Amino acid sequence: MSDGTIATNGSGKDSQPQVENVIVVGSGPSGFTAGLYTARANLNPLLITGNDYGGQVSITYEVENYPGFPDGLSGPELVEKMKEQAEKFGTRIEFDYVTEIVTERRPFVVRTASGKEYETKSVIVCTGASPRYLNVPGEKEYTGRGVSYCGTCDGFFFRGKDVVVVGGGDSAVEEGLFLTKFATRVRIIHRRDELRASKILQHRAFANDKIEFVWNTVVTEITGDAEGKVSGVKTKDTVTGEEGFLETDGVFIFIGHLPNNELLQGKFHLDGDGHLITDSKMRTNVPGVFAAGEIMDKVFKQVATSVGQGCAAAMQAEKFLADLEDEGFPGFEDPREFVRVEGMVV
Ligand code: NAP
């Protein structure tokens, strides 16, 4: 929805028009790293956090595989350290949500939920991903009443209770292990008879007395009691088709994530799963717009890889801006004048 009007940064009509060098969209590990690197490159970046401040790692109880922290640290602690480091070098942080990136004109215009508009020469998209839903009856109805997507946030409420976890990846097993701190029993329901989770997590889960596995099973419905709280899950055996019911107080769902691409639809090239497509230099199909983290990564999805991608995207944005400056910002009103897309994979 580009209306072609000139934005005034940070907005109000009275504020001085000022074009940002780079706006980072998102505040997960890739976003803060992009902020850090562009700040150290003297680009005075603006980072707009989005609604899920810190991204997925901020709801992770313990991060044990991020190098440099041999004793591990909590997700929120890591996020705060990343934020502090990005700010230390000058990243400006706005707690707001980007609703639109206007790419049909240069500079780009970034609009936010609070009604602000920013002009910017480049953008680094780090919008991450959100939990995938089961899409079964009862899931929406009982969310917050026994259905949860975050063990770290809600585990405490299940002290002395029975819970089930749905999924077989790292998240399901890691969160299942975390939930044993509170629940009397944690049953992990997986649609196959083999976990996708890493071996180290598998070993821990198999060794934990409170964890049981329900193999070859999917949840077909979440049921509730008279008080409107979860009472159990209806299940189906994926091999025999046999239907069943497991009584439980809580259902924790960890069946993967979907890229947060709402903002990008229609103007950016996305793959079949909705990830933003970039080339090896983190460039999207729109010159001047780069991406990092789980919005573009469908393979690795680790804090360490997101950080690396954020760094790479920032370095490319810096190079893009330096090239623009060398050319005296040609064609700022017409992006086609300085479009360079060699090597772009779309
Ligand atoms: P994931 O690896 O994609 O695993 C999703 C799991 O949910 C799979 O076991 C999958 O079954 C199952 N599943 C998917 N759709 C389902 C459905 N509709 N019904 C029932 N089950 C369904 O997702 P994740 O566990 O969230 O992990 C995402 C990424 O983050 C991974 O790369 C992971 O390594 C990383 N991560 C790392 C750590 C860590 O290193 N400590 C912690 C958390 C996450 P199938 O196996 O049959 O496909």
C-alpha cells in the first residue's frame, strides 16, 4: 500500500525528515546481531522489536549450546546481553511493530503499529518464526486454560499435575524435560516411533523417570471439563488407526514453527513454506532489503546460526550503503536505477 507520500521519521508532522541508513525489523538473536554490527559500522541503526521481544529464545529456559557460555544461561538473560551489547554501540531500539515496508519507492518507508513512519535506505528483516498450531478442535478454546506453547512461561502452573507434550523435535523434548520440574508425569506424544530431537536430549528424556512416550500417535481433539479447563486429549494411532483418550491437565504443543512473513507477502519472494528467500549474501529479491534468522532459515534454526546470519546481513547492508554512497545515491526515486541482483537466487 504505497501512497508515495514522504514520511517523516519517527513521525509526527513536525519532526525533521531524516532518512535512516538501516532499519532492523525484529529483536531475536539475528536482529540484535544485525543491530550490533551495523552500529559498529557507524550506521546508527534503528531496531524495531516487534511484538515478541527477544524472539523464541526469550521463552527458552536454558541455552546450553551457544558458544562462550560453558555453563549455559537462560534465554531471557542471553537476550538482555545481546540487547545491551547492541545498544552499547549505538543501536536505537523502538518497542513497536512493523506493519508495512514500502519497497516501491526509495528511500523505503517502514510503517509501524503505533502510526510511525520511517524512511530508510536499507532494511534487515529478522522477523523470526512463531509456533505452529495443531489445528484440532479444542486447541483455540483451551489456549491459556491448559493448552500452552511455552513450558518456560506456563510450567509453573502445572506443579503436581499431569501434562502431555505434543511433538518429537528438540523443542518438545527440551520443554518436556523442563516440565518435569513441576509436573508429576510428562507424556510426550509423537506421531512416529523415532524422535527428531538431538541424541543428547533423547538420552536425557529416556533417562528421566517422569517422562513417558506415546509413540505413533496424533492428537485429534483437546477436551475440557465443566470449569472450561483441559481434561484430556483424544488420540489416534498413526499405524493402526485406533482411537484413544488420555486424561491430562495440560497440553504443551511443540510441533515446529512458521515463519513470520505477514509483512512480506506480495512483494518478497517466499519459498513454499513461507520463508523469505535470500541468496548466500542474505539479499532478498528487493535490493537493499536483507534478511537473517528463522524468517529465511529453514534448515539450522539455532541461536548460533541466527547470530551468524544477522552478522552477515549487517555486513552486506553496510556494503550496499557504501556502494550507494559511492554512486551518490543515484535513482533514489527509481529503484531500478541501482538494482543489482547478480547471483540472486529466487
Ligand atoms: P522441529 O524440529 O521441526 O520438530 C517438530 C516436531 O513436531 C517433529 O518431531 C514433527 O514430527 C512434529 N510435528 C510437526 N507437525 C506435526 C503435527 N501436525 N502433528 C504432530 N506432530 C507434528 O521443530 P522444533 O522442535 O521446534 O525445533 C525447531 C528448530 O529449532 C530445530 O532446528 C531444532 O534443532 C532447533 N531447536 C534447538 C534446540 C536446542 O538446540 N537446544 C532447542 C529447541 C529447538 P516429525 O518428526 O514426524 O516430522
